[in-house]
Amino acid sequence: MKSILDLKEIQLDALREVANIGAGHAATAFTQLTGKKTMLAVPLLRITPLNEVPEFLGNSDMIVAGVLMHILGDITGRMLLLFPRESALYLSDILLNRPLGQTKVISEMERSGISETGNILACSYLNALSDFLGLLLLPSVPSTVLDMSGAILSTTYINFGDESDQVICIETSLRFVQEPTSLRGYFLLIPDEDALEIILKAINLA
């Protein structure tokens, strides 16, 4: 089986287009959820080892909200969404209709809102990927944790894989129109080995 690192520019362009479609779906879903017009920046797609992801966020000690879901259906794997703490607080203000900057602590209510947001974002990208691959892809119920990014990722590869596993990382920022602050988010697709082979075959690489 070839590696995801063998993706050629034309295949990467196809995955970028999938990310763009997913971002558009997510923006529509957020608008419906909050009643506020939402825009997502053009996503930045990277393929990187799982243990290098904290570098994108700043460092491994950065506090993030992580939303983890399993991928079920024709392929299996995991999806992990990471929101830096400042973005998670800002998102909580928006979801709970609070003045920006009011949320200081992520309690159970805020965690629930972040989990639902992660679910919406993940489903948007997963549906776009499902249409692209022509496969049935279903998300599990999300689980949410607040911790250092390094700790969350360490737990992910200790429980589910290896720290050198290559993942598809999509970075984007979400902005509610007429609000001054943007929300950063990172979507990680971590396919199982068999699932990776199916994905590569679907884009005529394997």
C-alpha cells in the first residue's frame, strides 16, 4: 500500500476542494444554529505526523478543547477537532448569546455547546468526503475534553494508533459577520490503515 505522503498535487487539490465544500456546509449549519451569518476562511490543508500537530497551535502546552469522534461505515478511523482555549471561550459566548469576553470558564454548559459545534463541523467535512469518495461515512457520538494539546494528541495515538501516523489536518477560521473576532479550528482526519488504502484507491492513487 502506498502512503498518504505519496499524494500528488492533483489529489491534494481534490482534497482541498473537499475541505472547501465542507467549510461551506459548516458555515450554513452555523448560521442556522446561531441565527448569525457565518463565514469560514478558505481551509489550509496539511498532511503531517500526528505528533507534530501541536506546532500548528503554538506549542504542546497550549490549552485546547478537543472533540473526538469515531468514523463508522465503509471506512473507519477517527476525527479530532481542536479549538484553542480563546476560540472555545469566544464560541461559548456566541452560542449562549453572551457579550464577547464574558465566558471565562468552560463548564458543562459550555462543553455541551462546543461538543455540538464540533459535531456540526465534523459532519460537514465528513459529508463532503463521503460524497467525494462515494462511500458511507458516519460519525459516532462526540466526546469533548479540555486539556493541553500535547496531552490530547498523546492520548489519541496511545489509544488508537502511533505518534508518527500521518493525518490530514484542515485548519480554518470561522467568523460571525458583524462580530470582531475570528474562531480558529483544526480538523484532523486519522484513518485506520485499511481505511487509508480505500481513500487512496478512491482518488486513483493505490
